Amino acid sequence: MANSKLKFTRTTTDKLTIKAGTLSEDCSTITYEDENGSEQDIKISDLLTAFKNQVIDFTVALKTDENLDVITEDE
């Protein structure tokens, strides 16, 4: 018997995000700026406790900015 093309599912995603955090030299903490502009340190193990014994997808991204020259029609 063929599988139906109709699929009805509900997906719940628990997501943890820190924008512009700095990973410590020993990779154990992340320093970030809170909503009051104060620097905060948090242990990575504390962040991941909520996901303990769960199957997870783990992603880390490194963002760099580079200023580019604007090329005009005259050039």
C-alpha cells in the first residue's frame, strides 16, 4: 500500500539563541550583553541542561563583516 501524500503534523521547537556572544578561551562560557547593556557570563553546560537526554541539532555560526568598496559607473 502506498503512503499518503497528505501529512498532518505539529512540530514544537525549543530554541536557545545568544546573539553576538563571545566564547571563552576554554570554551566553557559565553559572554553576552543583556537587555540592560551589562555583560553577563553563562556556562554552556547550564544552557544545555534543558536539553539533557534529548536528541538535538547543534549549530554554531561565526559571523564576520567586511566593508566593500562601492563601484560607481565611472570606474
